[in-house]
Amino acid sequence: MPSRRALISLAGAALLALVAAPSSAQPENDSAALSAAIKAPTRTVANVARDPYRHPAETLSFFGVRPNHTVVEIWPGGGWYTEILAPYLASGGGKLILAAPAWGRSGIDKLKAANPALYGSLPVADFPVFDGKAAEIPAGTADAVLTFRNVHNWRMGYRRDDKADYSPQAFAQIYAMLKPGGVLGIEDHRLPESADAERERKSGYIKVSTVRRLAEAAGFQFAGASEVNANPRDTADWPNGVWTLPPSFALKDQDRAKYAAIGESDRMTLKFVKPATASSPPPQAERGR
């Protein structure tokens, strides 16, 4: 029979594990507000149809996004998550900031034009910033920064003439904009760890280890992973990379039924935290040109 000292030690260890474990639980009123935002009639019908693949309630709950938070959505694209985040944050007095380069704002512009009452006042900031320009999102102001299916683009040097990897700069700038204790939530197409790392440069997939390395080099602490967006049918070795699968269907009608049956990509869902004791970001990596 274990000694009293051993029992106390075991109880203490269990308590520490409970405290350290990342929690995805939300207050009941937050869950209700999130559910209402997901069911909002303002969402695009085509976007709603993708809910079974994207699991917005589970994903945002895992990241711990609250309706009173200041949230930065990095590279929102066509606004799939914006359509949910905007009413959700509006319900609790929160704030949504959209961050994208000038050439990546067509989706934002369409949303603002289609529903000025809901999206018109959302601030838009440049991201990432280079060439010595000042960051447009003040340091230490965001409760959460979210980015969906974008880290692979930075790794690929997307829209850069020299195709240089600018992911270190992106992570450093995200770290700066977060409050101490703030959360970085990442969803991206997952490349198997056994695959050639060079495939990150052209396939649209990226390794979990690469994302963790980039985040931790910027100063973040890993807080947990969720398999809510996993898809074991995706082998990540398609002829046109991740864009072979829906919703892109890069091969058009060639084997379309096959790829539709596989579904959307296998995706990592990772949560990082800026240390609560952080007073300033670590020295930023050398900027790209």
C-alpha cells in the first residue's frame, strides 16, 4: 500500500497536470454566442456547406476565443472564418481586425460591400510588414491571433519574386502584436513528418515540427494540439499538391469523384501562447527584402 507521502506526491502531480493541461472548455454563454454566429443567416451558403470539413465550433473553442476578445485574423482570404468571427465578437463587445497585404484583400472588400453593417467598420491592417515599415497593429494589443491555412504560403515565399521564405518574420510580428498570455491559433495542411522537407516549398503542406519550430523560435510556448480537423484519407502526395483536393479541385473533372470522396485536407490544429511574463518580443529575425 502506498505511503501517505507517496499519495500526497501523486495527488500533487495530478493537480499540476490538470492546471498545465490546455483547456478548450468555454463558458456556456460563450458557446451559445458561437453557435448563434455559426448559424447566422449572414453566412454564405457555400461556406456553410463546408462546416463538416472545417469544424468551426470545435476549432474556435479549442483556441479559447471569447466574444469580448480583440482578435486578429491573419490573411482571411474570402472570409470563411470572418463570417463567423465578426458576429461572434460583436455579440460580446470584442474586436476583429483583418490583416492582409494589399493584394490579398479582394475577399475582404467583397464582404464589406455585401454587408456594410456587419463588416464595413472592421479595421484592416497590412501583414506582414517589410522594408522597415512600422507595424500597423500596435504591440501587445491582441488577445488572440488566428490564421487558417496560411503558414505554408509564407514558407513557400508566396507572392515574392524571389520566393524567399518569410515565415520567421511573420511569426515575429504575430508575437509582437499579442498581449502577454495571448493565444496564437494555427490550422494548416499537414505534411507527414517522414516526408521530404522540400515538399513544404511547393505542395501546400507543411510539417507540424516546422510550424512548432517557427513559433517557438519567435518566443511562443506550445499549448496543445487538436485532431478535430484531421483527415486520415489524405495521404498528402497528390499530383497538384493540396490543391488537388476539394475545394480547389485543381485537376478539374479528372478523378473528381475520387478526390471528393477523400474530402478536404488533413490539417493540424495547433495552439500556442505568448508567455504571460513576456514584456517584449525577442529580437526579430532579419527582414526579407
